[in-house]
Amino acid sequence: QVQLVESGGGLVQAGGSLRLSCAASGRTFSTYAMGWFRQAPGKEREFVAAISWSGWSGGSTYYADSVEGRFTISRDNAKNTVYLQMNSLKPEDTAVYYCAADRDVRGRRVLDWGSWGQGTQVTVSS
């Protein structure tokens, strides 16, 4: 298990940008796959993006269709941190954003990820 703490959420106008950060505890961060999910009011938690561990696959990235081309996930293993750069934000991006971790990118379902942060609120005004 790894402990995760998100930051960087806030209020932004449509078309603006935010960068979320997720700081992870532990010495083996580089061996974990990291992901971002989001949950809007009244909706289920959904996959946003993921990045594999920086091993054999060299940090492959995966995105939901709804954010492809607008969001970028990256990781800094020296800082035990994963980022989500969000550009061209839309009101429908409003949600609580959660960081997740697991030993591999096993899938895009919530149950595919073993460790979770507490979430950070992102609100996009129109």
C-alpha cells in the first residue's frame, strides 16, 4: 500500500488550465502505476488517465476519450509525485479528482486500483 495526497484543485473558468499533483509515500514509487479518476455529483467515479511504472514499458500513458488531447499525465520519480496537467477545461470536467496507485495498470475500473487519495475538488465555471 502507498499513501497518496492530492493537491492543486480549485476554481477555474472554462478554457483555463490547472495542474493537479499527487504526492506518494514510500521508497518504491517508481515501481507503481499511477492513475487519476474523477467523480462528479450524482455520478460514478470514472477513469481519467494513467501512467505505468517507469520500467519495461517506460511509463506508457492512457487516457479517457473525454480528456484525450486536453489532459496530460506525467510522473517525477525523484519527487514521488504524479501530475495531471489539465488544459482547455470544460464545465463538464467539474468533479472531485482522485489519485490512485497499483502495481500495474490493470484496467480502468475503480476496483482495478488498490490505493486511493482523499481527492481534490476541481470546479470549472462557464
